[in-house]
Amino acid sequence: MSLTPPQAAPVWNHSAEDILRLTKEAIEHDRAAQDKVGALDAKDAGFESVRLALAEADTLIDAVTEPLAFYQNVSPSKELRDASNEAESLLRDFGVESSMRLDVYHAKIAAEKNIKASGQWEKLSTEDQRLVNKMILDGTRAGLALSEEKRDELKKLKKELSQTCLEFSKNFNEEKSVITFTEEELKGVPADVISGYTKRTEDGKTVYDVTYKTPDIFPIFKFAEDPTTRQRANEGYENRLEINVPLLDKALDLRRRIASLLGYKTWADYVTEEKMIKTGKNVDDFLNDLESKLRPVGEKERAILLELKKKEHEEKGIPFDGEFYLWDYRYYDRKYIEKTLDLDDMLVKEYFPVSVVVPTILEIYQNLLGVQFQEIKTSTWHPEVQAFAVWNKGAKDASDFIGYCYLDLFPRESKYSHAAVWPLLSGYTKRDGSRNYPLAAMVANLAKPTPDKPALMRHDDVVTFFHEMGHVFHGLLSKTKYARFHGTSVARDFVEAPSQMLENWCWEPKVLAKMSSHYETKEPLSPELIEKIIKSRYVNVGLFYLRQLFFAKFDLKVHTDQEKEDYTSLWCNLREKVSLVKSKKLCPGQGSFGHITGGYDAGYYGYTYSLVFAADMYTTVFKADPLDPARGKQYRDKILAWGGSREELDSLKDFLGREPNSNAFLEEVFGTVPSSSNL
């Protein structure tokens, strides 16, 4: 392709000073725009002078500062990470201050009144009207209807909350601790995994230092034969962010006080007001209903895994106390799959070299959604990052340009340690009718090559990659007028649904064959192995979803309770009650529950809630022919293109041709639709 993108890719050559200077300049520019709106006479407040002016100012500050605040998650330089963190701190404080401006709120109210009185309201597009309504709701939710004294208190509490959450996530990213094991203690862990650990000598013995990053620690949870090794690994993993315990206590206390000031019964009610589910009580009902259906399934599965544990302990002469522990779950789940399906996770991994899987997944998405990726050599934040210009398939000129995608796939010190997508630039229409194009960056932590083998992905990693690419395409293929509604800017309990739907491709025989290639023989997965992988999907599904429900119930309880409690006790006891796994000592796992301070507060239920929509979309539209570009186009046009510019339910109804329902989800998980379903 010889086409040149109509918008240049950003440059990643900032110094720490640049990050702070540019952030401060962007804040001052935005403040000046707000001052101008706030100073308007009520009679001069209108759609252009208030709504458009504020929307444009918001868009501009985000375009400058989102990439700068991103450095803290990916930069190898501590100096840049610290500057980026400080920049985000300034932005958060400014965000609180902006949300509390009474003069701007009054201008918004006056503008709405003038727009409606002049007859202009009826002439506005539905997206324009949505912008007006959302801006008014912003002010109400920010407490601008309160007295001055209460507004000042609210501003103080919100700034404190914002900084507390920022510190929590900084600790999360900067965590570098290791746990040490001897070779004997690591018995059962695959040799290629052990070869990636740091090896040293201690008291004349060879020992291995293991980080708590997923590719290092999870194989110990799944493969270490010695229960004491797994227990130490699990307890270390749960304890690794004990430093965050007081921060979470503080954040929850601040949220209780903010909700009360704003007149909401609980923080959960405040948060869910803008979600599809609408109230904290509805979340509670949803989780309890699902738990009642899952518990009998989970109890049966636990009994089977416990029997497996008993047999193994008897064979090895290890005392058996009749309990099923947290560190038994992943180990016996794997053993059960290997035993019943003769499915070896490590063998499957040999068929998924990163060098094959990543381009194949990109190819699948390109064909399905009618786009093409063009790798470009450009400035990035790290040499390992791949950058792509994304175009419509068969692009003829600049009007076919879609945006940019960056992939940062391998672990390194002080990098964000999970998988996530950052929508660094939004797409939107400028006043002159031209487009500003989006940029989405995916950050992951796939295994690196070892001395004996290339970089290989577990099937779980393949599913995660497919899921995260779903978010990338939501960011790229959305085509909204305003940046505010672009891409994944949808209700938080719908945002995962498009990506969850796309995970289904990783369980389709055609797709598995297409993206597998043994790293030595280059053969794809055999039909027998593919069948076993597909059968493994819902093995121990009850225990899997009960684990998800534990996170969701913990999150909901701490955001609906009126009083503080010992959250370490709650974390461990609630997990035992809901997930059916015991622990031997109380570990502060809540310190590593990043979702609770990272935007999913009173929102973790959304992962399971959105699965209902994901299953419905997949079964109704894609299941008959998952790789059909015509179905892909329907998905692109009716779900992705709209972003958050209309109600999520309207997009779903448009795509499905009817109201969504939970039948597909229940059938998928239980093999049948249980009666009396409130899901």
C-alpha cells in the first residue's frame, strides 16, 4: 500500500519535563475555554457557544494528555513513568475542579433552556440531543445543585479519592517482588517455564526467583505438584500488594461520604445510575439469581476435584484433610481436564507460537470486519512495540483511512502487568466536517522466547488476545460525531460484551485450525485435539463463574455497606462462601483487586452481566457462519460504529432484530434454560 494516512502518527519522544509542561498547558487552555463559557450572559448561551465549545475543549485536552498519562503504564524510564503519574494526578485534580464549576453548569442550563425555547431542539440530531442531556446529568451528578459549603466539601473529597486511586494503581504497576523456590519445590512446572526464571545459588543450592507476573506465577498454580509450593505461591500472590490495604480502606470511606453528600443511598446506586442495570439492588438480584443457579453445579464440580485430590494425596503419601483450598483449584482443574479429556495444556501451547497467532488473528479480524493493517515504522515508547495504520479493505484514497493500532505484547519490568487496551486518541468530526482519527494501544504480557522454544501462547492467552483486539476494533471502527461517545465510551456494563462475543471464535474448529501451527512441525491442531479443546470450555464452569461472582459480590458489598469492616476478613470469608475454596490464613487479596480503583468500582458484575448480551449476539447472528464478512459488516455498522452515541439497548435491538434475552447464555453455561430465570 502506498497511501499516506491523512493524520500523522503521534511522536513518542517526550522528556519528563515535556510531559508536565504539555499537561499544564493543556489544563490552562481547557480552563480558559471553561472561563469563556462561564462568563456568558444567559441570553447568549446556546448550542454552539456552550455545548460545542465545551465538547471541543474536552476533546482537545484528552488528545494531548491521554498519551502523556499512558507513559506510566509502559515506559521503561522511571523518570518518564513518574512524570506521567504526576501529570495524571494534575489532570485528576483539574477534572474534579472542572466538574464542580457552577458558572459552567449555569451556562449549560441556560443553553438547554434557550435551545428548547428557540425551537432548535427538534432540529438537533439524536447525538446532539444526547450530548445536551449528558452534560446536564454531569452537573447534577457532580453535586452542582448543592449548597456552596457542601460543594466545597465534595470537591475536597473527590480530589482525595482520585489521588488515593492513583496511588493504588501506581503501587500495582511498580510491584516487583519475587518468591524463591528450589528445583525440587518446582517439580511438575514445565522446564521451558523454569528456564525463564532467574537462577542463582543460595547456601550452595540452586534456587529460582519467580516474579508475580502472570507468565511466571500462573504455571506454579497450575503445575507445581507440591501443595506447599502452591500454597506459598498463592499466599505470596495474595499478599504482594498489602501496601494497598489502607488505600482501599480510605477510598471506600471517601466513596461512602461522597454518595451521602450527593443524596444517594450507596456508592453502588450512584455508579449504576448511568449503567444499563440502573440500581445497586438490581445488581444484587442479578448476582443472587446467578449464584443460586451456579452453586449446585459448582458443588458437584468441587466434590469431583476433591476426590481427585484425595487419590493423589493417598498415592503420594501426603496427609489429606478433606479440604479444597484456593491453591488446589487451578491445579486440579488442569488435572481433571487432562484426565477426562486427555488434554495437555503444555502440548496445546506448542501449536500457538506468537509469531503465527498474532498475524493470524489480525488477518481474521481484517477479513471479518473489512479492514487492512499496514505495519509502519514510526516513533513508539519501546522498541518492541508494533505500529499499524488501519484502512478500509481495498482502500483507494485518504478517505478510507480508519486510524492507528499499536501492539505492546511482551512483559518487562514496571510495565502494566495484565492485558488491556488504551483508547489514546478518539475519533470525531471537526467543525469543518473533516475527521480526527482514533488510536488504540493494546498492552499485553505474552510469554517471551526461552532458550529452547520460541514465544508460545497458552489457549487462554489466545482467548485474551482475541478479546482485547475486540476492544481495539471498538475503538477503531466507531464513527461518532463527538469524542465523548467514541468507541468503548458506552455503559460500563456493556463495554465488555462486544469483546466477550468475539472470544467465541477461539472455540470454533475452523478458527482453531487456521491460527495454530506447531512450532516445530508447522502442523495445525488435529481435529481430535480441537474437539478436546472445545469440550474443555465448560469443564468446571460452575467453579469458574462462582469465582467471578465472588469478585462481583465483594465489589458490590463494599460499595453498599454503610460502615467499614475488616476487608481482609471479608475477602477471604466471602471467597470461601461463594467460590467454595478455603484458605489457611487471611491474606489481603483486596490490595491487588485493581478493578475496584481502576474504574470498575460497583461495576465488576458487568463482566458477567455483559456475557448475557455477548452470548445472545453470537448465537443469533454469528454462530451459523462466524467468519462471514456480511455478518461482520452488520456488527461493524450496528454495534461498533455507534459507540456510545445511542442507548446500548437500541444498538442491541438493531443488531438482533428484537429485545435481547438470556436464553443463549443460560443454554451455553448450563446446557439448558433453567426455569424462573431473572437473568
